[in-house]
Amino acid sequence: MTSQLTAISEIQDLVEAFSRSLLQIESERSEGGESDPDLVNAAFRAVHTLKGIASMVEVDELVVMSHELENCLDDIRLGKRLLDTASLDLLFAAVELYTASLAHAVDPSRPVPDVSSFLSRLKETGAAQAAPTSTEEEVSLDWLHEDVRSVLTEYEEFRLRENIGNGKGIYSIHVSFDLLDVDGGIERLKTKLKTLGEVLTYLPSADASRDDRIDLDILVGSANEFDLLRETLKGEAASIERLNTGGPSVAHEAAVPAARARESTRPERASAAGGVSHQSAPTAASARAGDASEMTAVSLESEQQSKVAPSPAAAPAPGAAPPPQSIRSVVQTVRVELSRLDALMNLVGELRVIQGDFARTISRAEDTLRTVPEVKMLHHQTRQMARRIDELRDRILDVRMVPVGQMFDTLARVVRKLSREHGKDVRLVVSGEQTELDKLIVEELSDPLMHMIRNAIDHGIESVDRRSAAGKSLTGKITLTARQRGNSVEIRVEDDGAGMDWLALRERAVLKDLVSQEEAEVMTASEALRLIFAPGFSTLDDLSQSSGRGVGMDVVKTNIMRLSGQIDVESEVGRGTTFRLTLPVTLAIIQALVIKGGDQMFCVPLGSVLESLMFDRSEIETIEGFEVISLRSEALPIVYLDRIFGLPPVSKDGQLYVIVVGLAEHRVGLVVDDLLEQKDVVIKPLGPGLDMVPGVAGATEIGAGKTVLLLDLAAIVSDAVRDFGAGDRRRMEVVRT
Amino acid sequence: MRSSVRGVIGVCVLDQILYTLHMPAKVLVVEDSRAMREYVTSVLEGTGGMDFDYAESGFHALQLLSHVSPDLIITDINMPEVSGLELLRYVRKSERLKDVPVVVISTDGHPVDRERAKAAGASIMLEKPFDPEVLKRAVSGLLEGPPG
């Protein structure tokens, strides 16, 4: 049996594809354009395939739901049902339902989604529609060769009739691709054809004389002139033939059929394969006028022959094609569980450590055996090995990377749904979808981002009335941007809504007893804005449905911190709010700074280190019992590494090393004894029993058999900040989850 | 006798013929769904004596078929661009492939497409969800071929 896991993960992909098609359909509709039949068909196909898979793995609710949905989409794509706003809403609801059903299939303790009420709504919506009048029945396809007509799918035939009914010309384009270039060639051609009209079907022709080429007849419906088609396809090994009349060039001779006789024109076509064969439409039409039954292969053949016009820009002739090769693995992908990649990564890490030990042994040997040439060679060889291992590590990392675009699609759905619910008009603009992040981070990031977007719609974007009163464009805009910056990725969530009033935030914090009146009075605007990340700040009087789900910005912040990320907020009243997230590209391997404190070595993620400074002991000030240093005229709370772990302090003279660490919106100075080196390290969990140790997030080997602990900056920083912020001198009590 | 044998009989090397006869049957599975490909494979793997090739689209199948002559093709109907019907037409028209048995797998509904697949020369039609035993029996029946 096929593995349930494969099936579920493919179903998930299909739901995403379905959702993507819907979003595209909607955006085309909102731009007032004619909706692209390919999009509806893509949505249909996703559901169709999904149903097939679900039926094999026997997830009944998915089967039942997909069955009805497929029928509905089939009706829409075959013109038997209108795709109105109500139907589109239902289709979007189906995406949510699919997601819930999948969650239930994976974890039966999750709630059973209410499929039946969805199905009855689907039926009602369908029944409420007046059946669109169809005139397609009248369009005759008799002129189309039976051999072709008999293998069109019902949908392809429908599209063909639609195109004819709309007065489009139907063209057959014969193309020949080199076997090695089929994928690229088709893509290129599709892009060109898309500008001309609708591709109705691709018919492979079996009578190609060479097995290193693939010949296709592509049926295209187009309102364009023949000459434009010819011009657009210049450079392709293609010949164009007009199959029906109607359409722009010969619209006045409506009922003249054309014949199709591919087989007997074979030899001429082969000779024309390098160029563009041009059959002048009006001439052909007049030659055929009123003489449908005698439209034979012979007349076509002679026309073809006489009109062959080699194009100077033609693709290379078939004879020049490279020799055939095996094409076994054209497009192959493998799905791998992340844990397997983790195991590989661990191995690479260990390999690198062993290599390091090896290199050290050799360099020691070099000291004593300076004259032995083999030792020098060994030295050289271990360096090569190190490079290869690093490359291997990078390659494994690469495999974990996924584009953030997938997550953005999900968010687009959220925006759509929420803006509907709130009666607001909101447009989501995304950029940088191709930016890649570790799969694990993408997974963990989607909830925080979703919450930020909810907030933006709930509290950020104003109602249409208010926007109009403020002289803003009526459609609110949320911008989601991702871009890579060195070893981290920055994601910005911007809205052009009402913004936040930092004075009001400050007042609210005082009301909620989060800060004292005195503290509030000295707060700067950026400090006040950061109050939204404080626990208990944002949940209290959120009455709105979407953010009333018990998560506030404090949870968002915690999640970002857990990913070793940072979050910043900027806001201007009347202009909008911007959240900026900075995240490491991956968590599997990190650049670490090895430090020393209380005679012990530790490491910290370099991504969280903003800067390192030397301070004189005398510069430390005490504010309300807390030690701070002044950094660019802001008070930076400091914590001592040795004190955190109760290590014996190392006697120091006046100078202190301070590393400034930033997590989420916080900055803390960590006092250390020494800064040792920067290193790429693979972090390993501490394992049961040790993973509750406060302040420690993991361990790593840094060579020579040395294991050092990775500091849990999230815990250390939040502890320091909480104490500092609350004016409370609690000892550190970190409970790690 | 399977069609692949005919291709080498001219070589007239007995060893080679014997070898070919013992070669596992080559089955091409054309399906755009990975889960379905895996499912079909897992059903047929048990019967033994089969080697699988996979194509994720009609185009991919065309590419493979230009060099590979499978003993059996199993294809989905509803695929983008080159559909199962169009692929079937291609196979039946090809001098080299025209006798290769083709199993067409479809889902329920779409009777027009199923009728056309039958008319276009599908050896056997199966509907998802199909009974694994039915697929097994159909495939071994087709591979043994008509007597003589």
C-alpha cells in the first residue's frame, strides 16, 4: 500500500495548488479581466487528483467532499455553472475545510470538520443559479478530423467549441522538438502561445521519422491575424495551419470548413520543419469556399508545398540535433523527512570535528617532523578534506531550503478571508517569494506572521469610511516582503493603516500595571512601541474575533525568539505600522561565537550578537539596583555570564568584554571574560534530563574533543529584561519548554 | 511472447533471446500524482517480474517512449497538456508501440472521456478507487498476452 504519509503530503500540495488557482482567479476578477479558463481547469485538476489519492488511502470525508467539489468545478469549467462571488467564496471555504480535514486525518484528536454543511451549501449555491444558456451545441466540429476529435477530452472539446463560438480562429501548429530540449522548448512555446490565445490541446504525432525528436500538433484558439501568429512563432521549428474559418481574417466566410489530413502531408511537413510554413488564410478560405466535402489532403498538400517560406531565424534543422542520450531522469523529486537531514547534518558536523582533530595532530607532527615531506602533504590533504566537508554541509543545508512563497500564499488566503469578515478592502502585496529559508523555520514562522497580518487587518487598516475621510486610498495595503541579508532573512510586514499612538500605548501599559507611572514618563517612542510585546498587553480588550484567539504579540515575540530571530516595530499614526523580522537562514547549523566566562567555554549564536565592546568597570552605572551601561545614550542592562551559572568569577582588572545580544526587540549586554573565535557549529540537543537546565539550549563539539554549551539567549535575555523591566530582583528562574 | 522480444529476434543469439525472455517486464506508469504512482507500484511489485518506469506527465511519457519500448503502459487520463487519451492515440499510431497494452485509469464521472479511451484502444479501463487484485489480474493477463 502506498504510504499514508506520501498521500497526505501530496494532498497538502494539491490543496495549496487549488488555493493558489483560486487566488489567481480572484485577482483576475478583481482586475476586471476575462478569467483564464486554464486557472479554473487547474483548480479542477487539483481537486480531481486529490480525490483519486484520497480514495486510494480511504480518507472518506476527503473523498466525499472532493467528489462534490469536483462536480461543481467540472460544471464551472464546462460552462454549466457560473463562477460567481458566492461560488468563489465556497471554494475558498473548501480550502479551509481541506486543511481541517487533513489535520484531522493526521491527528484524530483534532476536531472533525463539518463537511456536510459545506456540501449542502455547495448544492444550494448551485441550485440558486440560473443555468447559463449554452449555445455551444450548435457549433459543429465536423470539419475536424475524426482522429483528432475522438481523443479530445470532454473539456478540451468544450474549450474548442467555446473558442469557435466566440469567433476565434482555430490553428494547428506543428512543432518538432529535439528530445533533449522538449521541456525548455515547450515552456518557450507556451509562453509565446499564451500571448496569442488559448492552447486547446497538444497532440503528439506518432509518425515522426526520428526518435530523437518529438513532434506535436498544438491546437490554438486565437483572435489574432494569421500573420501575427506567424510572426510570433518566428524562430520556432513550427508550421501553422488554419483549421476553421471565422475569426478576424475571414470572418465573412463563416461556415466554410477546413479539413485536416496530417498523415498524407507528412513528407512536405518534414521538409518544412526548419522554417515557418505559411498558408495564407484568405486564399485558402476562398479556395475552399462552399466545397467542404472535397477539402482533401491533396489540396492541402499542394498549398503547403507552394507556400513554404524558410525563415532566416529558424531553429536548427533536425539533422543538426545532437545524438540521442538517455533521458531517464528528466524531472524527479524525492521527499525527505527533516529528521533524516538532521542525521546527515550531525554526521557532517562530527566529520568536521574529526577532521579538525586530524589537522591538529598533523600540525603537531609538523613541528617535530618538519623534514618529512609526507607530513607536509598530509597537511595539504586535510585542508582539501575540510573544504569538501564544508561543501557537503552547504549542500545538505541547501536541501532544507524552501522558498517562502508557499507560506505567502497561505497568508494571502488569510487576508482575503479576514478582510471579507471585517468588511474592509485590503490588498496583499508580496515580494521576494523566492527567498529561501530552512523548512523548519518556515513552518514555525507561519503562525506568527498570520497573527501579525490579523492584527494589521483588525487594528491597522481602517474602515473604508475612515480611510476616505483621511484622504487615503480606499483599498488598504499590506505588504509582505522577504529578502536575504547575508546569513539571515528579513521579513517585513507593513500596513498602511492607522498606525499606533505610542503615547496611548504608554497609558495603557500603566493602566494594566505593566509599568509604573514614573517609568512610563521617561519612555521613548520606540520603547513605548515595544510594550506591545509585553505579556498581557494585547489580549485584554481585543474583542474582535480574529485576534481574540488568545495569542498576542508576546506569543509572536516568543516564537520569533525561539527561532533565534529578532523583531522590531515602527509605527506612525496615520501612516501605518511596520514589523521587521530578522531570522537565521537555518537552525541546523549556526555561526557561533565561542566565549569564555568563569573559566568555562560557551558559545552563542553569532546572529544574535549585535556587537562586542570593551568597557571600563567604572562606566557601569546602577539604576534602581540594576547594572547598566550607557550605549549610544540608551541604558543597556548588563548580566554577568559567570553569575548566571554560579561560576567562580575570574579576577579582572578594569576592562570588561561585553557582547550586546539582541533577541526579538530586546537588547542586553552579556559580560564575558574573553572572546575566543567564530565557528560554524552543529547544535545537538542535550537529551533527556539535561534539557531542563536553565540558560542552556544545546551543546556542540568544537574540536579536540571539547564540548561546549550553547547559551539559551532567549531565556537569558528575557529573564534579564523582565527583572529590569519589572523592577523586581528575582533570581533567574527559567523554565524551558 | 512480449513485444520487446521481437525487437531482438533478428540478432539471433540464443543467449540473448533467453535472457530477454527472463527479463522482467517493463511497465511504464504515467501519472502526475506521486502517491498514485507509488500505489500502483506497491500493488504490482508483489507479483514480481516487473521493472517500473515512471512519467510525471504526458510529455515526460513521450520522452521516455521515444527510447523505451515498455511491455505495458498504465496511464491516467486527466493530465495537463498531453492527456492520457492523446498519449493513447500516439501509442496506437506508433509502428513500434502500437501493440503495447495500455491500462487506462480514471476516476468516476467523466463518462465521455472513458468512452473515448475505450474507442482509442485502451486495453483495460480501471476506475479509482480500484481493487488492487483487479489491477494485478489485469496486468498479468495483459503481459502474458494472447496465446501465440
